Amino acid sequence: MAKHLHRFLLGGVAVTVLAAFSGNAFAEDVTFERLSNPEDGNWLSINRTYDSNRYSPLGEITKENVGNLKVAFTVPLMPGSKGAGAFASSLQGTPLVDNGIMYMSDGWGRIYRINLSKGDRGYIDWIYDPDTDGELATGILNNRGVALYGDSIYSVTPDCGLVRVNKESGELIWRVETQQNPVEYCTMAPLAIDGKIITGPAGGDGPMRGRLEAYNPEDGSLLWTFETIDDASFETGADTGGGATWVTGSYDVSRDELVWGIGNPYPDWEPSKRPGDNLYTNSTVALNAKNGEINWHFQYTPNDSWDFDEVGSQQLINATINGEDRKIVSHFGRNGFYYDLDATNGAYVNGSQYAEKVTWTAGIDPKTGMPVEYDPSLKVQEYLPESRMDFDLMAMPTDFQFCPYWEGGVNMFPTTYSHDTKLVYGLLMEGCTFNPNDRPEGEEGRITGAVVSVDPTTGAVVQRHEFASTGRGGMISTAGGVVFGTSSNGDIFALDDTTLERLWNFNVGTMIDAPPITFAIDGKQYLALAVGPGGVGLGFHKYPDKSSDSEEALAARQFQPASTMYFFAL
């Protein structure tokens, strides 16, 4: 009933809009060719391009004029919803834009079609409500976006229904139930490639077994499954698992290869209960897109005990390293280190520590990229014992700590690679995890944020931009020489892509969880951002309380989970 209610309420507008644009570019199918080479003014898939660079060739907004950005208009969205879990839904997704029409999802799995063609306002044509089952929506309700393919929108609901919806009318074409375990829930934006829709479940902090799946976009039939838990590497029973695929990966068109980050093992904090390296958790994996078979993997933190999953951006970059042209996978590890891998075989190329403080290891081996203490003969790794977890997080000794913070340096919030500066940019948190009842006062106990730029040809940090709040949301880079980022205090900001000087800032008045995008309508460039906190974030970690700005912390205690799309332009 609910899915039709919104359509009837908005139906008059929808019929008018659809009739007005019938037969023109707004009805153009989103083909594999368009997804492989999107038009400059469009943002057709979650990371804009399959290489996950999140770089836009638009250049109307420049270093010189970005300070003149103003709010062009806003579009209020439906309030967040709460399922059976501990968190209300939030906006953490990347909206898509095709020729002036925006398609996006909220944390409850509702899909919106928003007409932006006038350039000074946005009209909601329709809202598809999948009637998410609140009893099955048990996890962190952060839907991260939709996929466009052909004449349809593909999305996964929090209760793990893969849906295909007509992108013009909002009518449901089919729904496939993908949940295999009540612990599972779904957050990933599907990835549409040639003849396949790729998706997988979240929920790896419970006894589930992660996987990636390919579905037929025509009828929803399952084409193949890749299991992220290699039982032989766990050497334990059915109560272990994890390896969730929370976030969308990348696709190498030339190799027909999916490159994906895999989550942490379960139980999260107790490695002695799951001896072995726990493959393929905490890894990047490359899969043959035809059949889902693994081509290579690289594991960052074998036998992890700090929840350092590695589901964040896997950027595919062409770089010249020591005079040789190479294709690499660029990745900011949640564990505090940056890595470049050979995209043809997964071998470590270079890297460095980007987080200011790392205490779980003394470093990574410059030849292999493995933690220097890693011993393949051990069933349970030791690393640096004074920072090694092997107990429940809620039962931490009063004097125990580890760094970086348990959400990482760079978490799953997307990073970007500029085609102009040839640098990668990561948005991170700086700080450590302590017993919540024994957190130090002053500088040591604070959690702050930063943007770092890294040269992938060397793996070395080039510049750092520090700020008092924490990095949440994500980043994009543009041909105008500007990098846009966001933070937990509600700031969306613009940085000079070379110096990282802050050139522009706008505060939305509540926590930001989603990354920005940029697109064009009739040649005019816009910046857009979904704002709607909830989930892990608002009122849970109390980031501002742990920051260095007491006035900001006081204001943040009253942040409201308002749901709004913001649009900026010159």
C-alpha cells in the first residue's frame, strides 16, 4: 500500500513531467557503453566511472571562483525510519544524475526520481517505497545508492530485497530476496556491468558468511556467487564468519575483472577464536566477472582483531612507476596505511603510513606490504601485544588503547583520484580507541580529521589538511582544480587540489554521512549532497564531544536527523 501511496499523491506531477520529456534524452537507456564512458555532465554510477576515481571533467567551478558557491536550491526528503536494530536510517548514498534527472535512495530503501531540469529547483516525480520489513532491517540502515542500467533502476533494500524499478514510471518490475541469514542486512549500491548486476550483503559483525553475487538484470536470476569466507583459512566452526561486502567495488573493463574490498572477520575482536589468516577478510580481491572465480587477492591485516575491514575505495589508476607504465589498485587501508597493488596480480607495489598514529604494528614490509610482525607459521598473530585485541570491545581493560581509531583512518567513505594532479585524496579520522570509561582528557583523547593527498607513483603522503571534526561522507575531485570533502560537524568544503588550502566552506547544521557529486544542466555545473544523519554516527560515537572545539561539540549534541538534498552553484 505504501509504495503506491506516494505515487498517487505525486502522480499528477509525474504524469506531466514524463509527458513533457517523452522521447527525448531523459528517456535514453543507460547502456554499458554509457556507463563505461559517461558524458561529462552526468554521474551515472556510484563512483561516476568504473575505476572508482570519483573525478569529474567539469571545470566551471575553479579555484578562483569556488568561493562564490551558493545554495541554488534544496529538496526535502522523507524522514528517516527505524527498524528492529539500534539505529535509525540515514542518507549515506551517492545520488545519480542522467540528463537533469536525479535517482537516489534513502536509508530505508525508498527510491526517488527528482527532476532538476529547470536548474533552480527540484521536483520529486515519484517515490518508490519497497515496504522494507522493519523486523528484518536489523542492522545499520545506510543504503548507499542505486544502479542505472537499461530502462531500470536497481537497488537493494535494508532487508536485502534486490529490486528492479522502471526509471520513468517508478513501477516495480521484479524483486528477488537475497538474505540468507537473519544477521544479514544490505547497504551496498549495486554495480551494473555488461549483463550483470553485482551486489552482496552487509552484517559482517555477526555470524554470517559474506559473498558477492551476480544477477541477471532481465529476470533477477542468480548467475554466480563468490564466497568471501575460505573455510580452510578459518579452521573453525560455523559460529565464525564475517567478510561482508558493505561497499561497491570497481570494475576493470579491459580485463573484465571486478576489484572489491572485503570486510572484517567475526568474532570481530577475538582472533584466538578463529585461528588462521581468515581469508578473504580484510582483503582486496579480483574476480573474473564472467564466473566469479578469484584471480588474485591481497590481505592487509591477517587474523585482524581491530575491525580494520578494507571495504573502502579500490581505485584503478594508470601510473608510471620507475619509468614503467603500470595499472595499479590504490587503496587507503582502514588500518592506517596506504597501499598500491599491481592490478594484474595483486602484488604490493608501494605504500606508506598516512594516519598520524599507528600502534598495532611497527610498520609494513617495503617488499611485501605485510605487517612487519606477520608470521605465516602462527595460527594466531601477535603483532604488537600491548595493542592486540583478544577480548570483547565492551570489556576493554581501563589502560588499553590502539590506534588508529576502530573506525579507521579512512573508513568506507569514498576517496578520489585527480586526473590533473595525479594524486589520490583520502578523508580520515585521526585518533585512538580507548576504554569508553577511561578516555584521556585533552589532546590524547581527541578524535579529529584530515584530508591527505598521496602520490601513487611513490606511495608517499604529499600534503595534509587538518581539521577539528572527523572525516565522514567522502570526496570528489574536478577539472577545476578543486577537491570537495565533508566532515561530521556538517561542513562541506572545497580544497585547492595542490596545496589543500580550504577555499570554501558551507555548514548544513547537522552531521554529514554522504559524499558529494557534481553534474551539469544545460552547461551549468552543480554540486549536490545528501544530508540525513542516523545509523552509526549521530549520537553514537559523539565525535564532536571528543574534538578540540567545545562550542562545536555543544552544538552537535542537538544535531537533528533532518533529510535534505542540497544543491550548490555559482
